[in-house]
Amino acid sequence: MDRSHDHSAQATRLDAIAGRFDPWLLAAVVGLAALGVVMVASSSIAIGEDLDVGPFYFLTRHLVFLALGAGLAFWAMRTELKTIERFDRLLLVGCFLMLVLVFVPGLGSSVNGAQRWLNLGVSKFQAVEAVKLMYIVWLASYLVRFRDEVNATWGAMLKPLGVAVALMALLALQPDFGSLALVLAITAGMLVLGGVHLPRMAAPVLALLPVLALVAIAEPYRMRRLTSFMDPFADPFNSGYQLANALMAVGRGELTGVGLGASIQKLSYLPEAHTDFILAVIAEELGFIGVCAVIGLYALLVGRAFWIGLKCVEMRRHFAGYCAFGIALWISLQSLVSIGVNLGLLPTKGLTLPLVSSGGSSVLMTCAAMGVLLRVSYELDRAQRQVARLRGEGAAAAQAPMPPPPDTTQPTPSLAARGTSRLRQRVEPTFAPRARA
């Protein structure tokens, strides 16, 4: 009874231990979000005036979505990962459902010829932004359930690749080639980090590359994007217009920039200055130092995410670790592509700069992903504290003084002698001598 009570008390003490959110990760997230607010305000004033919606329309909209995203992040930070893991299969169904609903008349919405948005009445929502996070959670759960099979059998390895190809097919119909490539890269990265047999995975991935190349050159506008980034000034008023203006903004910034709010290219010269090409405005106003600061914040965020994921795997918290890996791959790849496009290193793609660019869907789901990542850091710290408590109690028990051993130098009376002695004390009392008369 006492032992069961001790175990119960120990479990209660361990459950009472709270973790803490990783301070470096939190600082990187807050820093990028704060920079995004400032730069959206700076880059969108002229656009709002041109559209006759007011100079602070896009800033107000960005702040509203950022507040909603903070609410989602707070909810994710308060939700146990095991609760999220229970809905893994429903999340996968949700991925396909959302990508199909964009084609439903009246519910789906087309912008600039792309069928990517859901019309929610008060706003439009880009379905693929939610699909990224839901797919990462499902794939993390799959790698936990089939960790050994993924490394040993073809079927377990090909199943997530098949799911990724099905999602990519729906994205190709929208079309959204940037998100299509991102989903494939996240899948391959998570499989590698999940322990897949690399030579076995190389064959299907290499087989997909010609398909991706065919999709890339199937449409004339994609082919123009692939070729124009090599020399955007060859056609600066047509196919190279966006990149040419972005490079002019980057060049004007030099080392320290022209000053916050003093950008010229954002004055209706640079398209999508507050979304896809916001880094070019940062480069113009804050210069090389500002761009390095942005890259440094992303490096800190992604580096901490990978470190947290590695520590989770070492502690056999595989679902948490794979979620951290997936989110780190998402943020790193998307930010890499966005930065590369703005600097003329990659062909123009419609990917926002996470946490910085204006965009309701992207802001909402990136904040939710950061909430999940912070929850992973919280549960990791809590588990480490619980292990430290157990080890501390074990060390204290090992160092507690032991009772002294029995004295073996004195003879020990036999059991019969001990019994006779007790019996003699009971039945042989002593009497005082009688008094003489």
C-alpha cells in the first residue's frame, strides 16, 4: 500500500512539472513578425493609394490576420501534441478536401487565372497554406507508426510519396508550381530525417524530376519565367519586369539602405511590393545590413527548430521531433525560395516571405505552425525536467545513509535459548525469603 502510494505521489509530482517555451525560437518569431509589420506599413502605402482603399488598408489587414494568427498560435501552444496526433488521418482527408473545394463553383475563387482560393465571404483563403501544416502533421504521425517499415520495405516508403504525388497533381491543376515543388521537397526531407533507405528512395525521386521539368515547361509563361531570370534586363518591360525592378531596388540599397520609408521602387514600380517582393523593399530601405538581419533571424529560427527536433528524437519523442523537422523544412525552403527570387538567384515564383510578407492565409497558417513548434519546445523542456527530477531522486536514494550492519562480534543466542529465557522469566519468578517468627 505504501509503495503504490509512493508511485502515485511521484507521478503527481512529475505531472506538476511545467516546461518552458524555447526563448531563442520565440525571439526569432517575434522579431520576424515585428519586422513584417514595419515593412508592410512601409511598402503598401502607395499601393493602397493607387487602389483607392486608403494608405493603411494593407497594414490594418495585416495586423488583423496577425492577431488571428497569434490566437491560433496560442491555441496550439496550449494543446498537447498527443491530442493533435490523434487527428492525423482526418488531417490528411482535410488536405485533399481543401484542394478539391477550390474547384467547386461558388466556393472556389480564381485570381489572375489561378484557382487557389476559397471564398469565405469576408475574405479569401488560400487552401494550400493550411495543407502544408496538415500534411506535415500527418507525415510525422506516419513516420512514427511505420518507422521501421519505412527503412526496410518499398511499400511503406512509397505510400507517403504516393500521397505527395496526389497532392501535387491537385496543385498542378490550380496551377501552383511553387507549392507543388515545396510539398515534394518537404516529403523527401522528412523521409530522409525519418531514416528512409536513401538508395531506395533515390529511384522514385529521380523518376519524378522529368515530370516536374515537363510541368515547368508545359505553359509558355512558366518557360518565360525560367529564362527571364537569367537576364531580366533583356526584356525589362515584359517578362523581366518584376525581377528588373527588384534588382534595381536591391542595388539602390547598397550597405545601409536609403532609409526606412524612402524606397522609390515601391511607388508603383515594383509589383507585389508588400507580398512576394517585400525583401527587395527591405534591401532598398535597410540595405545589405537589413537583408543580413532577415537571413540571420531565419537561420536562428530554422536552426533552433532542427535542434529541438533532434533532441526530441534522442528522447524517443519521435512525433514531436518529426513535426519540428517538417516545419523547419517548410520555413527554410520557402524563405530560401523567396529570398532567391528577390535577389535574382531563382526564377520568379509566388511564394511569400514567412511571417514578413502581407497575406492573410500565409500569416494565419505560419503563425499556427510556429505555435506547434513552440509547443514541441515546451514539451521537450518539460520531459527534460522530468528526467532530471527522476535522476535526482535516484541519486539521492543512492546516496542516503544505510542502516549499520548487525554486530557479528557478539554471540547470537539460539532460538531455543531465546525461547527458554523468555519462558524462565515468565514461569520462574523470584520470591523474597520468609520472615522468621
